[in-house]
Amino acid sequence: MTHVPSETTADTAPVEPPSRRDLLYLATGSVVAVGAAITIWPFIDQMNPDAATIAAAGPVDIDVSQIQEGQRVVTLWAARPVFVVRRSQEALKQLQDPKLLSQLRDPDSDNWQQPEYAKNWHRSIKPEFLVLVGVCTHLGCVPLFDPKPDPTNPAPDWPGGFFCPCHGSKYDLAGRVFQNVPAPYNLPVPPNFFPDEKTLRVGQNPPGQNYDFNSILQV
């Protein structure tokens, strides 16, 4: 079944303990959340699901035709939040800016944090659609989505992307980690592909690909 976003709110709400007000909605076996300011994910023992849990996780379909430019939606796959962002042409151009690249720890995605089919400058199959596991590679917090931050908040000289308020780790709009922050690796890319023009399937590789999410360095 395909799920579509219902809101377009950004990560501006104050951080609160998880409650019914969190923008997470259970819908026929899958969870879709839109633009929530989620800082700590209440996984407890599910924070690092084992290989059997990941293998058993069924794919989740998202109708990307409903996602507006600049919007992020969140779904669950293998007990982890997955961010899907529709990037603008301006944002894509910025990803190739030499000034930005000089600030990144792994600008060419040399560390194994994505499948081979997403090892490119935009870290995705289609440049406009970014698909990431939204768990900071430092201590497992869920980063905030802030594509156009105030220059002085939350981090100076940061063009925007994902920011982890727990210890200040910063990522760009391809999930690439900045230098001199606690997080050691880029945000990981889950298996994903487009079975048709409007559908993104998270948790399944394109035909002929055999990327194993368990092979990544860290999540």
C-alpha cells in the first residue's frame, strides 16, 4: 500500500519527550511522519536491530508525487526512521560547490555508508530524491531537518541539511558529515528503488542489485 504525506511542517517545534503529539502515524503496518522535530527516537532495544529484524522488514512504498520541493517526509523501515527529501535544483547545485566539499569529512562517499547505486555526488538514485536512514552516526539521535538555517543558529557557517542537537553533528543535504564534529560517518542510505515514476520503495534494491544494509560501517 502506498502512503502519502499529510503535512509540510518543518523541524521548528521544541523538543519534547515522545508522546501522542509526535507526528508519527500508524497506517496499515507502516509508519509515516512528516516534518517532525524528533530528537531522540524511543527505540530502546530496537535502536540497533539485528540482521534477522532487518531481513524480516518488509518494504515501504511512498508516493513521491505528493512530496513538494524542499519537503521532507519520514517513514519507518527495519525499526529505523527513514528520511525522504525532495531537493530543489538550487540545493543540488550547492551539493557540488567546492566550498562545501572542502568542509566535508567524506565528500566522495568513500566510506561504505550507501549502496553502489547511490555512490555519487547526490547519494541517491534520482538526484531530486534523497533517501537516508535518519540516525546520527555518533550516538544514534535523530537529526533535525533544517535546509535553510539562520546563519547563526544552530551552527555558524553551515549551509543547511541535517543537524543533530545532541552533540552538534552536521550533515549536508546529501547526508554527508562535516569535519570537526563528533559523528564519524555520513548518514547511511537504505536499499531503495523506484518501481514506477511516482513510487519510491524503501527496503528493496533495484532489480539486479544485492546491496546488504548490514554491510555498512555504522548506523
